[in-house]
Amino acid sequence: MRKYLITFDEVSLLARGMSMHIEQEKIEIYIRESEDIDIKPALGDALFIDIQDNPNKYDLLINGGVYEDKGGKHVMTGLKTALAYYSYARLVKNGDGNVTRYGFVNKEDEYSSRTDSKERVMAYNDAFSIADSYMKECVLYLKSHKNEYPLYKGEGGLKANRTVFRIIGD
């Protein structure tokens, strides 16, 4: 079984609050996708694998904190928070949708209402932008401490590797 950098509960604690009725399996899918698509390419495979195997060795990078380099003191939020926001953004984008024999549907009942797709796209873009900012802090930290992290090769960098959604018409 794969060990993730964050837990189901940490997504809500580190990103934005969400319903406690969301299925754990759904969130874990978004955590896996976020690790594989957003975190691993920025860190490189070797460093990502070592972080998974030895998380205590990377406490500052994972949990964030204050560090110093030749430019002075800096605050880094950490990989866990970046990963929580990437996962949260995927949850917002996909909502409570499910693939059924009738196609992709959103669950509705008398206590819920469908959000406007424009609102959903705005929330998704906002959450991904925050995640990218936190991930950029981590990459800058790694670049300024290359001697301490020999597994970081700096090859991946930070890329906006997602689809941009535009609402046409209104």
C-alpha cells in the first residue's frame, strides 16, 4: 500500500475546510494525482522517493518553517500544505460528480444545490494558484540548499501543468 505525504484529514486542516462527509477514497485519489502530477515533477523522482521513505530527514521541507540563505531569512509553508491545496483544487474541480451509466452526474438532494460552473472554476484556479505559490517556496528552498539535498537535481522546476478552463458565454 502506498504511503502518501499527507492524510485525508490533513487536506481539510492545511487547505480549506470541507464537508466531513466526503469519501476518504475520493480524497486519496486526488492526493495520489497531486503527488504524481504536481509534486514529483518539481522535486525529481529520486528526491520524491527519498522523502516518502525518510520523511523525518526532510521535516523542514515537508512541514515548512523559517530558513536562512545568503539572501536572509525566509518563511516556507512546506510540501504538505502545497499538496493539500493541489488535492483540494482537484476536489473542487470534480465536485461530487460520479460516472454512471447515464454519464457524469452530480449528486443532488433537497438540502443541496448545484454550484455555478463559473464559481467552481474560479475556486479551482484560486486553490491551484495558492498551491503553486507554496510549491515555488519549496523549490526555492531546495535551490538555495543544493548541498544539503544532493538528490535534488533541479531538473523539473515548477510548471503549470493543468488545463485552463474558460467559460464561454453567460
